[in-house]
Amino acid sequence: LRMRELWPDYSDVQFRELSRDVQTSLLRPEVALRVGLFVLAERIEARDGNLTLALADYNAGLVAVNRAGGVPQNGETP
């Protein structure tokens, strides 16, 4: 999955506009949702379909999950 695949319905001009100002673009719900789904899909693939670890990566961060050797007990990832 590539970022461009998230916006197949956007013209090249619209996609370049999104790419140019990422911080402002992420304030738009349709952009934030697509990027969030892209990241989650990437984490699920990287964790070979393990949804628990993929969601922990998404929520706590890859480094925290790797450091904890699983789901970190940090109050945010029960």
C-alpha cells in the first residue's frame, strides 16, 4: 500500500497539494482518517496480522512495544 493509493480519486494536483502541506492537511478529517488507516494497515502487515501488537504499535509507538516485548503497560494500552 502506498500513500498515493489512499487518494485514487484525487487528481495529481490535489494530491500534490495534500503532500505539500502535511500538517494542515492532517487537520482535515478525510485526510487524517486515510493516513491513520494507512499506518494501521502497515502495522498489521508488519506484525503478520497480530492485531493486538499492531494496535499497540499504533497507540503506544513501535519503540515502546519493542522495548516492552509486547503491549506496554503504560496506562494507555491496557
